[in-house]
Amino acid sequence: MRKTALLIAVLMAASSPALAKAKKAKLPPKPAAMSQNEASGKLVLDALPLFLPSAAQVVYLSTQQQKDSKKK
């Protein structure tokens, strides 16, 4: 009986609004929203390898990998 009461007390404390607010504060910030034009452009560029011939895919993906390594 004591264990059950203790368990319920712990669960009630864990679900308190003060603890939930503290957890929200630790979340990382959301990325900035993109405009619809930027999102469409990114979609087209990301889908490009699907329409390239297999020989051209190797070249395209290697250039993308080089761009990504330069950004870091």
C-alpha cells in the first residue's frame, strides 16, 4: 500500500506543470521557417538525382558532397 501511494505521489510530481515548463525550456530552438519559394527550390534540387542518368548521378552526388564538406 505504501509503495503504491509513493508511486502515485512520484507520478503526480513528475506530471506537474512546473516540471513540464522546465522540460520545454531545455528544448532546442526551432529552425527558421523557409519561404515557399525556397522550399520548392530545395525540393527540386534534392529530387534532381532521381531524373539524372546513372552515369551523371555519380558526378552530381560527388559535387554535392564537396559542397557539404566546404560548408563545415
